[in-house]
Amino acid sequence: MKAKTIFYCTECGNETPKWQGRCPACGAWNTMVERPAEKAPKKAPSASRGSALGVALNRPKTMAEVETTDELRFPTGMGELDRVLGGGAVRGSLVLVGGAPGIGKSTLMLQICDHLCRTAKVLYVSGEESERQIKLRAERLQVRGKGLSLLSETNLENVVDAVHAVSPDVLIVDSIQTLYHGDVTAAPGSISQVKECTMALMQLAKGEGLTIFVIGHVNKEGSIAGPKVLEHMVDCVLYFEGERHMAYRILRAAKNRFGATNEIGVFEMEDGGLAEVPNPSEAMLAGRPENAPGTCVACVMEGVRPVLAEVQALVVPSAFGNPRRMSNGFDYNRAVLLLAVLEKRGGLLLGNCDAYLNVIGGLSLDEPAADLAAILAMASSFRDRPVPADLTAIGEVGLTGELRSVSALGQRLSEVRRLGFTKCLIPKRTQGKLAVPEGLELIRVGNIREALAALL
């Protein structure tokens, strides 16, 4: 007798009894994959039956009955990771760390074991490496093995048994796509397996107060591989960003139930592992050329930390009928919009020019405060006139060419002055009273024409 099968969407996880060319839930084409149907779970006992059997039932509680206690945090040994987590890891939390292959996820998790093992028991479970491979990598990273237990396993039931046998305080799983649940017939890494394994780990974390770090791979679109519900199940989602061939790595929180989601941590990949970068602004501006056209410094807010980044532009006449537009570290659609504003409102004929925009250091600027710096960098490259090396630009650019004020301007100006800049181009209208640091000259402009006239 042929086993019953169903079809599921690899994009959203929607299940249908028959194959369809287009998923009825998310609308994606050719994403339906066949798999064996799971056995129907046994029905849970009803309330009356559970009471008769003496089973403790979960009943609603009033607000006054619920006890509130502050979450118990502990440091991980890396200040940049603690900053992104909101002040440290929370006991009983489930943290998902995602990133591209080779970006440094396993390295980061193994490095924090060096500090955690001093005060807690850590169990490192790997489904991709053997215990010998993990030990060799730990020796290269100078991670002491006292208090650290290693396990190479892909069966979730064996992992749970190991947790009960070792009784660790911290569990690290590398990676969630390699685990499989024995009751699920789907292949490891499938949507059903990832959901069931994550649910079991979440119950383990909440039930026993165990802090769990789970490593997850990303797909070609850059999101966590597996169903989107995976990110809703965990307490914190961290993304490790950056290019494999670049030194700097950015750790960003996409979701955090115990802290802010707009903090970033900056690391540098060295021979001995990941090193923290406590002053990312100074690191991002290291080696900046002086008196070179096509470069300008912007100040953006990453959480409560102001970060200075160098925006470079190259505008050259196009040799083809359709000019090329490229951006790296800057939103492409935003860059094209600013090019149109610069041509219409700034009076620069850029329609027949190729334009390239790049942010140095691997940082991604998604804040409108970097608009003015991008405008000045492109205009500087087009006119072949350098922007003063001691000047930064802060401001949002509108479609009519006007400059809008941005938030936390006082903190940005303090960081600008601390790094030695003496001039700052800001919008003419600002919100609230502005305290200007000593030694910093403010150049107030109302639109991009005034900005270009003042500098270029």
C-alpha cells in the first residue's frame, strides 16, 4: 500500500493535499515539494477527563497572581555580543544566530565558551563536525576546555538525553538544520524537522532554565533557512553580516524579547579568531584618503551608538546607451532616487553617467541621515572636487531637494568632534535646542543647492 503524501511550500511551509504550480498562501511559483504525510498525533485528554485522571490543568491567572521577577543575565565574555543581546545573555532564553557560510558563527560561539566555562557548564553539540575537529579549532582559538563538553550528534533525542546527563547551564547547537526528530519522517533540514526540533529546544530552555544558542544557515535570499515561523519561536534572532573576504563583521539583532533590536556589534576576523572593535568609527575611517574627490563621511545611529562611515562615489561618463547604477552597503533604490534628485534639484547632468556608490568597511547604511553624505560624494566625483577632509554631512534629502532634520543630532555631533572633525553640514531647521561641541563649526543649509554651493 502506497504511503500517503502531501505537498508543502519551501518558501512559507504551507501544506496542500495535491501538487499546485503556485502556492496559494505566499504566491510563489514551483515551490511545492512532496513528502510523506505525518501520522496524526494523539488527541489530548479533555478537561473533564484530565481532572478525573488527576492531571494538573493549566488554568488562566489574573494579573495580580502572576509573579514578576527581573530576568537573570550573565555576561558572555564578549562585550559586543552582550551589547547586541541587551546587556548579556538571559537564563532560559533561546537565541538564534544566523549568517552566511564561513562568516564566523561557529567561531563566535566557540570563543564565548572560553569565558562561560569559568562560571558555568557548557555543552557544545555539533552535527557538522566531529569532537576531534572541534577540539582542534578550540586549540587554534586558545579556548580552554575546562567545563566544556563536546558532542557530535544529529539525533535530537540523543541530544536531550545528553543534556539530562551532563546538566549544562548553556547549550550550543551547531546547526539546527542538521538535527532531526525521530517522530518526523521528513529529511533533516526540512521545514517539518526544523520546526519540531526548535519547538523541542524551546520547551527544554523554558522548562529547565537552560540558555540555548542555536546556529542557523541562511538561504540565497539572506534569510534564515527554514520556515519564517522559526524566527517567531525563538527569543532572539541575531544576524552575522559582512563579506567573507573582508576583515570586519557586523552582528545585528533582528528580534530581541529582552532588549533593543537596533544595536550592532562590530568584530574583526584575525588569525586567532574574532576580535572586538570597541570603537568602530575609528576603525571604519582608518586609511581614508585626503583631498580625494568622491568621498564624504556620514554619521548614522546604530542603536544608541553613533557610528561614522565613509561613503565613496564614482561618477564617470557612460560608454553605453544605458548608464550603470551600482551600490554596495547603500540601498540601491535609495541611491537611484538620490541620483534623480541631484540631477533635477542640484542641476548636475548625470543621466549619461555611470554611478557607483560604496560604503567602506562592510557597513550597511539604511538610515536617511546618510542621504546628504551620498549626495555630496556623488557631486564631488562628478565635478572632480574634493570635499574638505575635516567635514562630515548629516541630513535626510527629500524629493524636492530640501534637507530634513534627523534624530539624536546632539549625540552625532559629539561623536563627530571626538574623532577630530571640525566642520559639519546639517539641515537649517533642527528639532529642539542643540548643544554644539566646542571646536565644531556647523554649516546650516536648507537644500542640496545650498550644500553644493557652500562646499563645491
